[in-house]
Amino acid sequence: MKEILIPLTVEPLEEGGYLATCPIWEDLLAQGRTVAETLDIAQDVAGSLIESYLEHGDHLPEAVAQAMVQHQASLSLQIAVPVAI
């Protein structure tokens, strides 16, 4: 199974919880109670969106389509993780 990296922005909501959005894919939105839950939901949403777009013949955002066709020997990811204090 091939994996691609999709950028996300996760922000706290005033009413509690978090919202994840994608700067390259406006259809990708996810909301959860914790950052971890929000990221998990966003991952599921992204997979479902890709599946739906391909199934219906819709065009994926250019950056997503490029990531799917590029062959990468290794993936590098820089990420900040939340730590409770």
C-alpha cells in the first residue's frame, strides 16, 4: 500500500475540540475532541475523499494527484506533537 503525505492545519475551537483543515484541499475537514482524534479522523476523511473522487471520476487537487504519482524511495516528515503538561 502506498502512502502520501497531506498537509494539515489543526486549530483549537473556542467551544472546545479541534478542527483540521488542509491548505491544498478545501474539501478535507475534520473535527475531534483531541488533536490525536482529529488527526485520526482527518486521515480517514482523506482516504474516503480520494476513494470517492476516483470512483466518480472527479479530479483530485493537483498537489494530491502529484503526490499519488510520484515515486518516493523514502518519506520525510517534520511534525510537532502535542504534549500535555
